[in-house]
Amino acid sequence: MTESQLVELVRQAVIAGCLAILPVLVAGLAVGVAMGLVQAASGVHEPIVGFAPKALAMAAALVVSLPWMVERLAELFREAAAGP
């Protein structure tokens, strides 16, 4: 494996990792913003009120998108094992 092939493989791995975790991060961001608005409107500023729904939404997104994540990463590993 040449240096340029290794750099390309690492680049693909970073992109695949970022794309794989994206659904979980988007779910956390959406629920976090919504809970922030609810907390600002209601005046309740307890940290657990914002954290619990966000953690549950991220866990649900992880469960739903886990098969897709595993397939994307397995595809990357198959391509890496196949070589040039």
C-alpha cells in the first residue's frame, strides 16, 4: 500500500465515520434546540430537563440508524480489504 492509498483510505474512513454518526447528532441537536426553547419559554432551567429528552432522542436515533451505520462502515472495511 502506497502512501497516497493510505491517505485516501484514512480520508474515506473519516468521512464515513462523520456520515455514520450524523443522524444521532442531528437528533440531539433538534431535541436540544426544542428543549432550549421550551425551557426559555417556561422559565425552568434545570439541566436534567434538557438532558433527558436529548439523551433519549439520541439513543432512539442510534437504535434506528444502527443497521445503516454498520453497513456503511462494513462497506468501507470491505473496500479497504480488497485493496487497489
